[in-house]
Amino acid sequence: MNRLLLVFVALLVAFGFAAPSATADSFNVFVGYADNLRASGFFPTPWLGDAGVVSQSPLGQTLDTGAIRIDNTGASSITITNFQVFFPNIATTFAIWNTLVIGAGQTGIFTENNFIDTQFDTSDFGIFGAFPPLALAPAPFNPSNNGIGGCSSTPAVLATDPVDAATCAANVPVISFMENGNPFSFSDTGQILNTGGWDFVNNGVFGEDGNESINWNSIGGQVNRGGNTPEPASLLLMGTGLLSLCGIVRRKFQA
């Protein structure tokens, strides 16, 4: 049975790292970008003022800001404290948020607050400045890429520019906080918060809408401008398959 337990733990670890969404202690983490200065079909939803959404940020703000969303999928409230976001390329940590209680089934959003529209204007924190390298340009200019480009490009496109891809990998924003007193840290590997590492307001040059909005993407996975959220059915199937595999292993040891 000890050997069976070790196999089971190893399988949990392996499948946990392969999961498409960031799930920890009954919550999911997402990243997005909100810009209401110009019209766009990519504004993140749900948002402030929607049913079940809690935030410190007031309604009616002018928005040009990165945003982090935490969905409480558990049966009881969670308390988020010491919420911070670190950007390696500018060696700066943002800690502009207070404690937030997210009730069971609710969504918490961390974004700019106090009506200061430059407070968390994270599209300006990228490594490429105004424009991405042409190899990492977004679609439709580069049909092989997604709608963001830069450091948010698809793996296949990043592979065509290994030097810039390495620079991107070295400058991933990191989100950290305490949840009910427990420390958690998540890496924005898709670099949604810094809009692919370039000033996304210039996306009109590549045939887009000139708005910086990016819908919610599950943190740590492959991204696109229209969003990429976890699929509970897929996660359920993964869990069912894992339990079946453990049953097979157990029968093998009992044989």
C-alpha cells in the first residue's frame, strides 16, 4: 500500500502541473486587461458591478488597467490579503490593494482603484516598448499568431524568435497573495497584464481596434484576446481518469 500511495501522489503531481487552469484551494485565477477609453468587443466580463462580483475598485472609473480575477469555487468565504503584482523588467512590485473577502461562489477583481487611471496601467510595462518584433506581431498581420502577439504569442510563433522568446520568459509578471493565511504565487506566463510586452494601444497598426482590452484568460495557460477559461468538464474527466488509473494500479498490487 505504501508503494500504491507513492504512485498515487506522483500521478496527482503530474496531472496537477498539466492542468489547463490555475486551481488552488477552491479558487481559480484569471488575468485580463480593461480599457473603456475606446470601443472594443474584448472588454473582460464579468466586471465590476456584475452580479456576484466584489472589489475595492469603485464603479464609473476611466479604465486603462491590468486586472486579476479570483473565482471562489468553494463552499465558504475566502479572505485575500497582501495582494501584490511584481514586474521583473521594471523591478517594481504593486501593492495597492487592501483585504478582500470573496464569498462562496463569488468573483473578486483586483484592478486600479481610487479613480486613478494610470495607477495600474500595466500595458506600459512591457519589454518591447511601443511595438513588438515583427516576428511576434499579432494577427491579422501575422496570421499564424493570436490577437495579442509579443510575449503572448503562440508557442509556435515564439519558437521562430528564440532570442526575444527568452527575454519574454525572463520577465514574466508574478501575482502573489495570502488566501485564508496561506501563501500563493502565480506566474502570468501568457503576459496578459503587460499586454504581450508592448503598448497594446498601438494594435491598430496591425489591423486591430486600437483598444487594449483583453478578456479573462486562465493564468499560466496559452492565451488569446477573446479569453480562455477553464473547462470544468475537462477537469472532471481528468479526475475520473486518474481515479480509474489508480484503481488499475491497486488491482495490480493486489494480484
